[in-house]
Amino acid sequence: MGKDVSAKVYTRADHTRYRHAVQRCLDALEEMLDRGSFAQDEWRTGLEIELNLVDGDLMPSMNNAEVLEHIDDWRYQTELGRFNIELNVEPRRIDGQSLLQLESALRKNLNRARDRAGDLGADIVMIGILPTLPTPEPGRSWFSSNARYQMLDEAVLTSRREDVVIDIRGAERLQMTADTIAVEAACTSTQFHLQVRPNTFARYWNAAQVLAGPQLALGANSPYVFGHQLQAESRVELFLQATDTRPPELRNQGVRPLVPFGDRWINSIFDLFEENVRYYPALIPETSDEDPLEVLAAGGTPHLSELRLHNGTIYRWNRPIYDVSDGRPHLRVENRILPAGPTVLDVLANAAFFYGASVDMVLDERPIWSRMSFEAARENFHTAARHGADARMYWPGVGSVDWDELVLRALLPAAQRGLERLGVAPEAVDRYLGVIEGRAKLRTNGAAWQVAATQAFEARGMDRPAALKAMLKEYILHMHSNEPVHTWPVP
């Protein structure tokens, strides 16, 4: 959400003051874009991975505060659920050996964190939705001890004026109600950041939207929710419904959800922030003492705190980021499409595919989004979430095509060209795109393996809870081997 906030009850005056503050931030952003005030560095990446904690019985371990204290590393932070933690990886350029170095550093970091968590009887699992997660109890017993999560919960429920209703169709159907947004904590993701120049931001965001469907078909890893087999990437629908501020009447009117894919290709990052202000009321109207226009007039760099906080409560699958580092403002695309896991190698392969294909698309004189409707990109995304390794997608010049054929014929060569343009070492290109090629040739991903493994255990007479626990045990073993998921045998 951008920053911690203090627990309080907000008044109508607070909301009015916040509305004016956000508008001044938007005006300041527009002026900065006109001036060209931003850092011109490009092709720097950061990474966030949300992780699950489990106990010795492979059930969620509700002790993230103790685990974080014991890990004692600023790169790890709380998430909404007491069984979640998040790892933040510092930015670096995408070139040479950097991805290989990042893989090595991530493995060492996660192994150290796992050892520290083990001292407290917990283990770390990198998976989209923890398959042994039970239905949440009423109340906020799942919530981390951070005021911002309780305030977000209060804001969402106040906007809805009724309980959260979950109704997801898939191989099986999940129907339930909850009195908090706690079910959102089930969804853990991997987030790729890509720093770009202001004049190219729109092209990178458009490219990321085009790639959303193929990304999910390649990387789906969340087929089970509260014991139900739903969709290949159930996070998409679960996250949407868990945070939905709209009662049915507003949904019927077409009011935008907090988890939007988007409605159109953009021409500037300003389009997205302006949409935020135009269409989304503030959930947490926390104001700062900064007047961004006065800061600009004095030659400084404004933090745009209200605009950033507001942006942090709108969960676009590709989110615009304004940030300040060492006194210099910069812009990033935050790609939030993929779930966590299955292995560090798989995560880096997904990253290489995204970065390489994005760069190639952006440098194309006639980019793919100029030949493709936005609705087609959105439908590809939702089709991939529902069907994963069985998805078919629309692609310009081809029509309806299986995702694996699309990846092998078009997107892998594009990713290779993009990575070469970035100056990534050939051995890194071969390692990571080889993983993507292997998944596509075998038409598999983490979700497909989870379902196949669970069904194999059920075929031996296990009931669903026992089969899910047995599957998760195998998953954790393979996860720590760092062998890519397409090579995992079905038990």
C-alpha cells in the first residue's frame, strides 16, 4: 500500500482534505512529466516474492512476526496474513550475468531465511495459494499486527456494506461468505519491477498487458483454494472478489473493481494515475504535510505521498509506480501477474521471459498492441487464468492458437531478441529460456503438476485433505531442489 499508516477513524473533513491533496499530487506529476524531471535510467529490475509459512504438519504457521524478528533482514516484511511474509530484492540492471547472480543470491537468501524460520518450527513455501489453507475463521485472527491491514479491511467492508461473497466456478465450485477481507491473504505473488523512461512507459505497460495471458499460461500455480480445485490460476478471481468494494448494484452499473485489468491501451503513465483519481474513491485518506507543487517550485522532488498511497490500494495487474531514490524520481512498471514459485529457477525464467519479450515488443516499429484490441488481451488473460496449460488465445495474424504454439513460435524468439538487446549473457539466456521452452513443449506449469500429483494421491485412496498435504510435501522437496517444475515427476 505504499507506506504504514496509524490506526484512526477518518472524518468527512479528512476525505475532503485527501481529495485535494491527491489532486495536487496529480498536478505535480503532470508538471514533472512536462519538464522531463525523471531519471533516464532504463532496464533496471527489482523483485518481490510473497511467501507462505507452514508448520511441521504443513498447515499455515501463524507466526510471521516472530519469524521476521528471527530472520532479522530488512528485505523481509509482513503481508496481510499472519502466515505470509514478503521478500524484497534490491534493484539491479538487467544485463551480463545479473540474472544468474540474482538466482544465486535469492537461493542463498531464502535458504538462510528458511533456516531461521525452522528455529521457530516453521518452513517457507513459495506457492501461489497454500493448498492446505483452511477456510478462515470469522474475525481478524488471520491479520498481521499492522494497522494498515485492519484499516483496509474496515474501508472495504464499509464500502460494500455487507459481507464478502466468494463464488468461483472451476473444476469444482467454491461458494462462501466472509466477514473480513482475510481470504485475500491466500493469494501470494511474484512481482517484477521494470524501471523505464517516462517517454517509453506507455509502450512498456501496453506490452505487459499483451503478455499477461501468455505469462499466466506459462506460470499458473494456484489451482486449489480451501480444498476446492478451481481454476489454473485461482488468485485472479479470488483476489478480485476478496477485495471487491462494490455491492451487486454497483457491479451491475459497471463500476470499476479494485483489481482491474484495464480498459484501453495508454499513451502516458499519466493516463493511469488520472484514472485512479477520476474513478476510485480513497480507502485510506491519510495526508502528509508536503505540498508537492511548492516542493517543485523550490526545485525539490516531491514524494507525492497521497497519490502513491492511493495507487497502492488499486491492485492493477500491471501497476504504474512513481518512486524517489537518492532524491531522484523514477517510473516503473510493476508486473503483478504471476503467483509465487514453484522454484527460484522458475521465477528467474519467468522474469527473463517477461523482460525479454517486453523489450522486443517495445522496440518493434509496429508494436503488437497496434494490431490487437485491448479486449482480446483482457480475454487472453482471463482465459489463461481459467485454463492454464489448456488455454487457447487470440493473436494478430494467427487467430485462435494454443498457448504453447504461441510461446514456441513467436514469444520465445522475441524474448531471446530482447534479452540480447539488454546485453544478457548467452549462458543466462539459454538457462532461463530453456526452462520456458521446456514448459511449453510439455504443456505444463505448476498448476498442472499440483493437480496431477493430487489426483495421483487420491487415486490411491486418500481423501482430498490428505492428498493435498501429500502433494504439498512433494512440492516442497522439489522446490528446494531448484529443478524446474516441468521436470518434476508425478508421484
